[in-house]
Amino acid sequence: MKRMAILFTTFLIVGCGDDGTTAPSPATTGTITGTLTLTGDNCPGTDLSISLHENWYPTVAPASSDLEVIMNEGAYSYTLSNIPFGTYSAIAVSWDSGIENNGTTEMTFGVYGTTFSMETFQFGSPTSVTLSSDSPTIESADLTGDCTLLNMGQ
């Protein structure tokens, strides 16, 4: 009987041992996708970027950006990938004019969830986005770029 108990205990220990596999790590980053619609005259077809900002109006570099906005079947699309989970204040579309103004050549002409006000001469409150383990993907975060803002003062 003693041998049987030792043998049974040995089987339990060996059977419950490490099988060499590990559980996959939970995701800690997410993805945002959407389309870009350009309105107005003389819209740029190149040098467009979509950026994700922790604060609006931004005072530092964006948390993420897509410098390759893709034209696909007559519409622009973008993907922001590997974004750390959290809440972000704004998604914006910009055009690189090549002309430096206030330390940047980027001209913002659209922000997710708001439009530019000619009365206040600024964008309204953007729609914030939150990525989490429960919601790691945001689809259809669609933007409109108002090209008339790029031509103001010219």
C-alpha cells in the first residue's frame, strides 16, 4: 500500500508539471481605423497625416501618428496601431505645407468629432477615444478635412 501511495504521488507530481507552454500575455495596445473625407477646393493629395493626441490643443508630439494615409477606391483610410491603452483627447488630420509656421510645417485642418469655428477661430471640443483590454479596437473614427482652412490667408 505504501508503494502504491508513493507511485500515485509521483504520477501526480509528474502529471502536473510544467508542459513548456505559457499563457499568452494580455494585449496592452490597441488600434484605431477610419476614413478621411476632404472637402473644399485645392485639397492636397499627398503629405497628409493622422495623429492621436493625449491633450487638445497639443503641446507635445502626438501619442501616435500615421504618416501614410492610403487612397483606396476613391477614399482615404488610415490605421493607428500599437497604441498604449488609455484615453486620448483628439484625432487630427494635418497637411505638411513645407512652410514653417510657429515651429511646425504641419497645418491641422480637421479634428475627429468637431469642426472649425470662424467665430472663435479654433476647433471645438473633439471627441475623445478610449482603448482598453475590453475595447482594444476603434473602427470608423472618420475625419473630415476642410481644405478651405489650408487656403486661408493666401
